[in-house]
Amino acid sequence: MTASVRYKPLELFIHILTWTLVFGFPLVFVDRESGFSWSKFIGHSIVPVGYFVVFYTNYFFLIPKALLNNKIRNFFILNFLLIVIVTIAVHTLWNIMTTPPPGQHYGPPAYYFYIRDLVMMVFVVGLSITVRLSKRWRTLEKRLIQSEQQKTDAELKNLKNQLNPHFLLNTLNNIYALIAFDSDKAQESVQELSKLLRYMLYEDQTDWIPLTREFDFIKNYVSLMKIRLAENVKVELALTEEIGSHIQIAPFLFISLIENAFKHGVSSTEHSFIKISITGYANGNVKCEIVNSNFPKSNVDKSGSGIGLEQLQRRLDLIYPHQYEWKRGDNKKQVYTSVLQIETNHKLER
């Protein structure tokens, strides 16, 4: 895959700074007594110019067009020709600009410098590959993260879309049961349901809402569910938020737990109870504890299918990975307990 190289300001600055240091390095060896000489500086810059040509020829052309397209053979052949041509050109220019006086010869033999520069050119090619591939790796990693985020968002949206019809179906079933024996309560239930639907219509479009808004939704829902309950059922609701917490939370997070309590915690003949306690702490943590009497549904009763809890588990894994603890279960005294603790890390700006 060939991609155009787009520099960010920091990357461009690093490239400029690096080559400034490379070309400025010969100035370290300037004879302070004779002073600066442009001719000597240009002569010493011939080799860095060769490195520059090899580096960016690979960076912009050979790596993206050959190496990244799996044309490995072409890549090595073209690099071999590039290194040989640049090395010969560098030494030709060097000999022209730094020819010693006749009869004088100093330093190692010429082939030594050819070998040195050939090795350095190969090193520059390797450096160019490293820099170019690291940039490509960062780009691919960023795209992968974006893709995973988009996938997560799509799954969360799908879970929300499943949750709303599931919630609405259960509520309508309750209202339908009321119509048969108490039409006044059924009308009251429809009014309470309209409040819930209004909330769901507007809050469903946001990722985070104030915990207090979720509390309002829960109060309305519990009020709706209490309309159809008999006198033998006791419901306690405690919703508190510590001063200074200003917590934001994912919407509709606790409704499945509360639905489950009303499904399995209510009996028409035996004493029943549901205790709901949700607390938002100043450190951003939220604790939801629900204790209810437990009357398991029979296999024939599909209202206790548990799809809401499965969706809740998945939403928690996606929204709060490694930031929640959920303990649930019943005991021999037919009491079911569900305790969900979340580290939200989301607070409202005040």
C-alpha cells in the first residue's frame, strides 16, 4: 500500500534539526586560527549530501513503492545502484574540491574511504527503513484503534437498541395486566410510561449523562412498577450522591438490575420485598446494591429470560473494562443480592 507522507509540525522539526546537526558537524573541526571557510565547509558537506540523497530517495520513493509493495528484489537492486552512483559522485566531487598539491598524498588509501562510505550508505538505508516503517506502524496502529473504537461504539449502540424494545415490552405487559382489573391504575401507568419514553428519547442519543438524571429515570420507573404491586410487596428506594461528586454515567445502566428484581422478587401470595440502593461517591465511584426476595420463574414463563442482564454484562465490559465489580446470587433464605460497583472516572465540569 502506497501512502503519501504527511508531516506533522513535530516530525518536520525533528527532520530539520537532525539534518542541521549532520551538516553542522564539520564546523566542530574548523581551525579557529584560520577562521571559517565556505569552500572547506562545502567540501566537508559533500558526504552528508550523499547521505541526504540516499535517505530521502528511500524514504519517499523506494520504500513505499518497492519495499511496502513486496517488490523486495527491485528494492535491493535499486538501492545497490543508488549507493554505488551516490558514492562515486561524492568522491568525484570530493576529489575536485579538495585536490592536494602535486606530489603530496596524505591519509589512508582511496579505497578505504570508498568502503567506509559504502558501509555508511547501507546504514543510512537501514535508518530510512526504520524511520519510514515506524511511521507506517504508528499510522496503522492509530487506524486499528479507531477501527476498534468504531466497532465498540456500533456494538454499544446495538445493545442500546436491543435494550429499549426489551424494556418497553416488559412495561407494556405490566400495563396490559392492569387493564383487566383496574383501568384507573392502567391509565396512571400510561402516564408514567410517557415520562420514561420521553427520557429514553432524549438521553439515548448521548454517551454520558449526570447520575442525577439517571436517578430521575429510576424513580419514575419504580413508581410505574409499584402501581401494579399488591400490599404484600414492600419496595425501598434510596438514591444518593455525595456532595462534590458530579458523576456522569452511561445511561440505562441499572435498569436491567431493577427490572430483574421486580421480575423475580415479587409474589402475589407471599410476603415480598425489594430494596434498591444506589450511591455516587465523591471519588467518582458508583455502587448499586439491590436485595430482593427470590421467586424463580418456571421454564414456561419466558419473562425471566435474562436477556437484560446479558446485555448489561456486555455493556459493562465495553464501557468500563476492568473498572467494575459485579457480585450476584441467592442464598438458602430465598434472598437474591446483586451488588455492582463501578469506577466511572467521569465527572461533570462545574
